Amino acid sequence: MPIEVIPAIDIINGKCVRLTQGDYSQQKIYNEHPLEVARQFEDAGLKRLHLVDLDGAKQGAVKNWKVLETLAGKTKLVIDFGGGISGSKDLQIVFDSGAAFCTVGSIAVKNEKLFLEWLLTYGPARFLLGADVREEKISISGWQEDTKIWIYDFVEKYIQAGVTQIFCTDISLDGAMKGPSLPLYKNIVQKFPDLHFIASGGIRSLDDIFKLEDAGCRGAIVGKAIYEGLIRLKDLARC
């Protein structure tokens, strides 16, 4: 199965930004109008969008839902949205604003009971589970809080609960342009071969994407490499 490239838009104060290794003090604004960026992705033939509310992730409540509403209403991109989804009200805002998938991470750690209720209510197919890691341990709350939860235990638990789509970000490589965490991703794919696994973080070239495809990843979230011009949109559309 060919790998699906999923471009990312990270939002702070309604603007398209990128952080380095999850550090909010190391942010760079790439465009003040996320809709312009989303339309560029759509015009290049890309189908999905990974939209992250960094304000929400930091504050524990969805903040940039208006950006989601605009992008969902004015493009045909299939959007997954995450950041700050800490309660059922946040979840409903996200779905009502046009997200095809709700991206969750912290809530699956902090309130497992509530997340399992969501899976039953909405169905696992509506969720993209995020596993952000430092040294194979889960990190939450916008990457500001580390846990002792091993990535493989985390994935196993929620596969058993019906989750089929998971993305993993190696925080140490995100935005660092040093290449993706191939050994980690290979291990995950080998342990869970039926999982729709999406790699994220560190991707700097088309070659990195092809290596992820060879490793068995079903998708790759690409952000900074696009914004820095290291990967051209017209090349991504051919992947």
C-alpha cells in the first residue's frame, strides 16, 4: 500500500507556525492565513490535513476551532484536528466545526474512561490517536509533561479498544530536520502489522518518506520540510 502524505498546519493565535522539538519559545510564523496554506495543499492534489491547535494543547481546551471551521468549509481536505480536546464539549466543537477525525493524545492518558466512552459513542473510526514520545515514553499536554508509559503498551491498549489509526511523533526529532525515527517506527509496525500507522517528526526529504514507506508506515505527516522548501508540493502529490 503506497504511503499517504499528510501535510501539517500548526496554529498559534490563528497563524500557521512551526515549533522546534515542541518548544513554544522556538516558534516561527510561516503564514498568517492558514486558509492560503490549506488551499496550496489542496491545489497540489493532497487529500488530507493534520491541523494542530497549539494554543489548545498548551491550555487544555480547544482554542482555534474557527480556523478548523474555515478550512473545513472552504476546502475539500479531510481534516484531523487535535490540541486541547480535554472534554466532551471540546470534542463536540471539533466535530461540529468540520473535522473528519478527532486527534487525541493527552485525554487517552489522563482520562482513559472518558476516551473509551467516546470510542463507544462515536466509533473508533472517528479518532486518530496521537502517541508523542521522548525515548519511547509517552509525553502529553502539548509535549510539556512526560510520563512513564511505554509507547508499545499504549498502542496495544488502544488497539484492543478498537483504535485502528495511530500516529507517533518522536519529539526529539520534530522540527529538527534530522530525519524520522526509523528504528522506532519499524518496531511499532513490526509489533502491530495491522495498524494504520502514521509517522511524524523529522521528515526532511522525499527519501525520508520513501524509507518510511519501506518500513511499512501507512502515512507520513510532513510540516517543516514543506515550509522550508526542502520538499516541493508538486513532488508530494506524486507520492
